[in-house]
Amino acid sequence: MASHGLRPVTDEGRRIDPADPAEARRALHDLLDRCLDRLDSARALPWQPPPGDLPGRVALGDAPQSDLTGALAHDVLPFGTGNTHPRFWGWVHGTGGHAGLSAAVAAATVNANLGGRHQGAVEVEKALIDWTRRVTGFPSGAFGICTTGTSQATVLALAAARQVAFPAVRQDGIGALPPLRVYAAEGAHSCVSKALQVMGHGASALVTVPAPGGAMNPKALRAAIRADRAAGRHPLAIVGTAGSVTLGTFDPFPALVDIARDQGLWLHADAAFGLWTRLAAPPWQGLSAGLERADSLATDFHKWIGAPYDCGMCLVRDGEALRRTFSERPPYLESAAEGLAAGETWFCDYGLELSRGFRALGPWAVIRSAGTAALGAWITDNCRQAALMGALAKASDLLDLAAPVVSNVCVFAPRRGDAAAIAAQLQLDGTAVFSTARVGGRDCLRAAIVNHRTTSQDVAHAMAAVEAACSRRP
Ligand SMILES: *Cc1c(COP(=O)(O)O)cnc(C)c1O
């Protein structure tokens, strides 16, 4: 028989696999130990600026480089944002942890593509969706999809709202639509405006509704809807915020639900981190009451549930509406009755991505190992810590509390010195990470506490350092 050229080629079939599997195993065990060392010493490892020579150290050439474990340990592990440190409260950064590490290892190993097909990973994502649906209080017909985060989930949710209002939009595009309007409180996250921009409606499709004290004013919302209708514009949706980014405030969902129903508008909830107060003790548990009657929701697991980046979720009350918005099956994606192309749920029908990672595994692992009660106790701790921080700011001669502490966010202004300079000093000396915000025209330090490693002592320590930094300034 002719050989057809089937002579063995030395490295065929293992060109990028390790040459020495035993050595590769040792190296990976070594890496895992270093990762665990890093997690175990999170308290001793605040943010540090990346060194000036890092670009050269991580530069890619053409030749293979040895010692991947060393490169990961020396060039990658030390130079994150430090959000694993217990006094990291800047922006809204989650802390990650052991369960997420386990999930990342398993996810990279199975290397599942969650676009569709008949595979076990789909059941994990569905289990996460179902758990989140129950926390949210949505009915059993609700469905959703894991996204990179709330920003992407907002695009999906508003696209579903638009598809329900204008079923022909997928075919005809937006040229045939009246000018749409979406309403959100002042202080709503910029992802709402960006969603409207990418959907082709422009930033001017977003109507900013006054929100005295951080909560959308329902009367002003009704007036804005009325004015838009009178001007020939089409009010499409209301975006209620559960946990605003600057102040951690909540829109009045019961009033928003009434207006949405009465006016025939879609109600979307931006609950990126605020959803999880539903797991906390009273009074925080009740902050988002009414949100369970929204039409859609966007949330994040990488902020307050401690899952590794990135994972958020879009959840839609009528799951079929989301499917109708995105389902598209050319012949190469047809499902089959049996075999690998079977499977009832193909997530490519529910969003923009076809190839998509196993990002559901991180939150699934955290929730599975911690349980809802421990997650709730942690979230309650963070809200108490923010209240403590607020009380310390209020009691200080050097600080002014900028707004009442409602949930896990505390914002205060230094009476002396500049907020940005004080924040930078505390970041650089490794004491604590605050970000900054402008409230009532004043530059403030802001803490959004979503950190499962934080203790009340950390809060007291950081506030003493803030006061010391203020007192050194003119
Ligand atoms: C973080 C955040 C977003 C954006 O979420 P990403 O996961 O970063 O895309 C939207 N809204 C609020 C209230 C947020 O805190």
C-alpha cells in the first residue's frame, strides 16, 4: 500500500504541548502554590505601580521563551490593581478568591465554548441563571445569559426592549423608527448612554431625570415622558438603578414599575452591584424592593459575589423576548435531534457572541462553596462597614460626609487638601485604595466596599490615615 506520506513527523500532533509532561506538571503545581501563596497573603499585598521595565519583560518575540511559571509569578501575579487587598475600595472592584481560582483552572482545562451544542457546561450556566432569577424574584419564564459585565448586559436588555416594541427592527433597522427615548436618573452609569450609542440612537436618546438625594423623581419622570410624547418622540424604556455608582443609592422601583406599566414602557434595572443587597440583612435587603417586577436586569458577579473577572448577566422577565432578539441560525449552526449538535439551549440565541467562554463557572463555584447565607453576611458586613466609615467621616473635624450612606458606598470630602492627591498618596504608600468622585461640586474620596476581606479595623485604620494625610496639608 502506498504510504500517502503518512510517515511519522517528530512533533506532529504535539507542536505546542510540553516536551516534558512530568516537568510541565511540576511547573503547574509550582504555579498553583504561588497563586495560593498570593491569595493567602492578600493582606500584605496592596497595589504597587507596575515597574518601568515591565513592557520589556512581557514583550513577545518570535522565539519560544522558557520558564512560563517564573514569568507568571514575577511579571503577572504582583501587578494587578491590588483589588485582592482588604483595604481596596476604589471604583467597584471585586476581590476574587479560592473558588474562582478553582473554576478558572477547570474552565481553562475543559476549554468549553458556550455558544451552544450538547454539553454539560450549558447546565452550569443555566443553574447560575436560575439561582440569579430566584434572588431577583423573577418568574420561571425568565431567562438570560452570562455576559462580560453589566455594560454588555445593558445592550442586550435594551435591544430586547426595542425588539418587543418594534418587532420588525431586526429586518428593517432603526431608520424606520421614530426617535426613541430612554429615561434614567442623573448619576446613572455611562453604560446606558453607550448602549444607546452603539444601538444607533445616539447619546441624545437618553433623558436624564432629576434625582434629588440619589433617587429618581417619579413626577419628573412622568413629565419627561409626557413632553417627549408631545414632541413626537417614542418613550421606549426606563432604566432604574439599584446601587448607583457614585453614591450607592436606589431608584424607587415600586413607582418606576407603576409608571412603566401605565405608560407601556419597558423597565430595565441596572443592578450591577446593588442586586446583591437582596441577600443582606434588613434594612439593606429591602433597598431594591419592586425590582422583581422589572422587565429586565443587568448585574455583575465580578463585583460583589467575588467571582473572577469577567462575568455579568442579562436577565429578561420574558426569556423568549431575549431569544427573539438574537436568535439567528444559518445552516452551519443548525441544531440536530441527537449528537453534539443537539441540546435545547444554545446561548448564541440569547446574545451577541457565538464563541463564548465558560464564564459562568466562576460565580457558580463561589455560590456553590459559600452558600447564600455566607454571601449575605458578607454583603451585610460591607454595608455596616460603609456606615461605620460614614460615622467616622461625620465625627471628624477634617472631613465632611458628602451624602448619607445608603448601602456600601461612602463619599466624603476633605476639609483640607485635595481629594485626588490624598487618594493617590494612600494608594502609593499601600495604606488603602479610595477612588474619587464629585458630589455637590466638591471633590471627594469615595469607597465602594465590595470586599470580603475587609474588617471594621481596616475601615478605622484607613480613616485614621486619611485624617493624618489631611492634617499634613494646608
Ligand atoms: C460597574 C457598573 C456598571 C458597568 O458594569 P461592567 O461590569 O463594568 O460592565 C454599570 N452600572 C453600575 C451601577 C455599575 O456599578
